[in-house]
Amino acid sequence: MRETSSPTGDTAVWRADDPDLARARDGDDAAFTRLVEPLRRELHAHCYCMLGSTHDADDALQEALLRAWRGLARFEGRSSLRSWLYTVATRTCLDIVATRGKRALPVDLGPSSDRAVVGDAPAAEVAWLGPYPDAGLTDHLPGPDARYEQREAVELAFVAALQHLPGNQRAALLLFEVLGFSAAEIATTMDTTIASVNSALQRARRIVAEKIPSRTQQQTLREIDDARLREIVAGYSAALESGDADALVALLTEDVTWSMPPLAGWYHGLEAVTDFAVQVPLAGCGNWRNLPTSANGQPAVASYLWNEDAGAHLGWSINVLTLRGERIADITSFIGPGDFRPFGLPASLP
């Protein structure tokens, strides 16, 4: 008998004599789908953490499941189906990492700007980190040794830090500290030695610790009343829609940052952020409408900008808010309509 976990955190039991497993080995696609469906969501989140892009995660998961389908006859039941699928997905992601490299945020590329940069052009040559639609994520994953919850594992700061790691360190850290795999299991997954896994873990932990805050967003959010959290998100949206700089500033920390991938420029500190906000989104862009959403386990706002030719507000950016206490310490505005569909958001508002 072998156990795995569903996206809801419930335990599902897989048996070596599972009729769906036998049917899938005989070529029954529907049976294979039934086997992997309970694990699809967590596998997708794992691919996102590895690759830093929802779209890359879509491609990786599709390729991984295709590889698993083709190689199902080689699954002998020595490990759980979940472990085997994570092995296939991890190796698929490592292949992609080797060809596409790491993804970045503007803060990784250069110093902040003291004043608003108007007319900044997108940096098309950079592979940018993207937001993750976290609907359906659980607060926990199985494994008593797992250090991070699933929502913590997709937080922007953590995923951005992972991008600074080589692929093998990235995989080892996720498998050990998010998924609760043992070093021996990881060594099998990555076709290496336990000593190599432990060395990769040591280096990965040191780099990640230097780049992420001491408190996760999940720890911060648990200390904020739900009603107060809605007020903060609604206040940000209202300030943007009304062009109210004072109302926006009242929500921000003194050391707030604001970045807008794929634009390379970013701003740090209340003075610089205020100058940018006043000159660009609050006065220089036009009329906004906003919808609350959630991304990377954090509160977020989907912003729509009025387009005269279309006669509608068109999807413009997904703004992920990072909080410190009850103030916004970081705004990451992912610009581009391509992120709206994965979030289940309309492309436009009439």
C-alpha cells in the first residue's frame, strides 16, 4: 500500500493492484488521468517554483505527464506514485532550467531610480519572473520534515530567491524543505549521491536565507484580521482609481519598493515611490478600475486601464502586495494582459 496527497491535504491511498493503474499501463488514457488528477495542482505549483513562470509551469507539467504516461510501464511501485511523478516533473524542470536559465525581478538587475522614469520601455531581453494564481493551494503539504507550507513556497520573495540557485540546488531545496522528501529520495530523484544532495542543500539554504525576509507573508497575514486585510486592498484600489496620492502613501512603509516587470526600472523609499506614483499611475496613465485577487499566496489587485479605442477597461497588470504589519512594503506590478487568463480574470471590464 502506498500513500500520496491530494490538493486538499486529504490522504489518498494508491495500491499496487489499483485497477486504474493496471488500465493505464494497458493504454487507458482516462484511467491515467484519474490517477494523476489529485496531484496535478501541487505538481504545477512545484514546476512554478522551479521555473518562476506560470506559463513555463504549464509546459513543464504537460511534458512531465506525457513522459510519465509513456514511461508508466517502468513504474514498479517501489516508491509512491506521488514520489515517482515528482521525480519525472523535477527532471523535466531541470531540463528546462538548463536551456532557459533563471528568471529575474527588476531589483535583481540594477539600482533603484530616485525619480519617476516616464516612457520606460520593456526590457524584452530579460526572462522575467511571473505571478502565480494560487487559488486551490493548500496551507500544508505532507511530510513531517517539510519546513515550508505550500503557500509559503510560492511567495514572491521565496520564488525570486530560488532563481538565484543552480537547478540542482533549487530542486533539492524544494523537495526537502517544501515537500518533505528525504535526502535519499532526492538523490534517487536527481540521480546523484546523498552527499551531493546534502551539499546542495547547505549551499541553497545559505543563499536563500540571505535574500528572504525573516517572516513569511503567511506569518504576517495570519496576524491581520480578514476585514482589515480587505480594507488595505480596497484602500490601494480606491487610491489608484481616484488618483489620491495621500491615501496611497498612508498605506505604505517608509522603505516601500515598487517594481513593474517587464520594465527594468524600480523605486525604493517613500519619496521615490511617491514621485513615481504621482507622475505615472495616479496622473499619467488614465482611468483605472481594479478587482481584488490573490497571487503567490499574497493579496493582489488586478488593474484595468481605460482604452478609448476598445471602449472598455483592458487588463493591464497584476499587482502583488507584500505586507509588513498592516502596511504595504512592496508592490510588484506584473504588466501585461497575458497573466489575466491563468487567474480566471476577464480580459476587459465594460
